[in-house]
Amino acid sequence: MIDNKVIITVAPTGAWPSKQDNPNIPLQPKEIAEEVYACWMAGAAVAHIHVRDDNNKSSMNFDKFVETVEYIRATDCDIILNLTTSGQLGLKDEERMKHLIALKPEMASYDCGSMNWMHNSVFENSPRFLEKLGLVMQENSIKPEIEIFDAGMVYNALYYLKKGVLKAPLHFQFVLGAPGGMAATVENLVFLKSLIPEGSTWGALGIGKGHLPIMFTTLALGGHVRVGMEDNIYYARGVLAKSNVEFVERARRLILEADKDIATPDEARIILGLTK
Ligand code: ZN
């Protein structure tokens, strides 16, 4: 029964962690692609991809996206690709969308508002950018993963739904525990989930120590899960993750223990209403 299936998204890289933080994090195209493949084998249905420049710094480098996606697409891996549009601060709108138009991933992130980031910068997602991005995604049949860091961002999404910039059914990703956003607590997740329109799909993740409480709550509330080194470099207290696969395997065990099943990529396509 498709209602009982849980989608595991893996976010193997992110914008911030470095090899100094965790030497096992994949940062360059080939290592990201190999990690995604291994996570797919372990049960991940969606890969949320960031890339780094040649110095491993946060980047929206077009060629690195092309290289990473080509590596993955050259294999038999049918994982759903979800490319970030927010891999680097301070870019022009077009630099955050160019890879979507060229590579046409099935999904991409849509950060539904601006916020102060890490207490030292501004994560800017202007109304102009969000309107353009929503329309570019529609034109290219890319499903927005609406990332929510704060309750006001849900209301932005509802506004863009009304305006036709976003189309129902919406898919939300609640990102909890980012400095400057809502904390990774059970209460916050229950509240945020109560705000989204009926018929929406959603997932959630907790950054750092909120990771497991948010995963347990997500499973109890009927959402989908995201794991990976973008959100956690530690597998457990004081224990660095050996690979992203470890996180996927744990999510898989917890989903099965919760008497639910793991969605394959094709089942995830049905759940999310993707038009492959
Ligand atoms: Zn991301």
C-alpha cells in the first residue's frame, strides 16, 4: 500500500561541512555520485545534491553540477535527483537556476523566504527570486521541495500557491535546528505540519542533536525522512559518521520497525506526483 511507504532522502554533502569536520564527507562529483549510488542501494529514493568548487568551498558551480549528475545518470541508479538552488550565498538569481534549466532534475529545493543565517549572514530568497524560480520549475516540470525554516515561510508558500507560482499538491521539507530558524523540537514540527494544506506531502529533518527526535516524530505523523551529512556529521554522540550510507541504513531500520515500508524511487514518484 503506497500510503504506508516512506521516502528516504539523502543529502550527502550540503554547503557547509568540510573534510576537517568529517573526513568521510563526499565533496567532489565522483565521490558524491558514488555515495549517492551506495545510498540508493541502501534504500534512498531521493538525492538532494550540493556541489563544491575545486577548493571544496560552497558553490553553485555549473560544471560541477553537470559532472555530478552525469556520473549518476551514467549508472543504473534511478534515484530521484533533487538539486539545491541555495548552495552559495550572494549569487544572482540566474546563477541559482541555470543548472535546473540545463539538467532538468525531477526536483529542486525552493527556500520559501529569507532569514538570518548562522548569525553572520543573510540567506536571501527575495520575492522576485521566488516568483522566477517557481515559474522556471513549472516550465521545466521540476517539483519544488519547499524548504521551511520558519513558520512564516509556510504562509509565503500559501501565497505563491494562490498566485499560481506554486501548484498543488505542494511538497514541504521542514528544516529544523538551523541557527536563525526554528529549533528542532517535536512541538515545532507538530505545529508546522498543522499549517500545510490538505493533500500536501511533506518530510522533515533535524540538524544536529534534534535529528533523531525529529525522525521519530516524522514517522509518527506520517511524513518522509531526510538523512545525511548535510544535516549531521555525527552518527551518534561523539561518533563521526563513516558514510551517508550509515544514516540511510538506520532510517531504513527505523521505518521498518515503525511498521512502514521503504518507498522505491518509482513509488516516490507516484507519492510526489512527479512527471518523469
Ligand atoms: Zn541543501
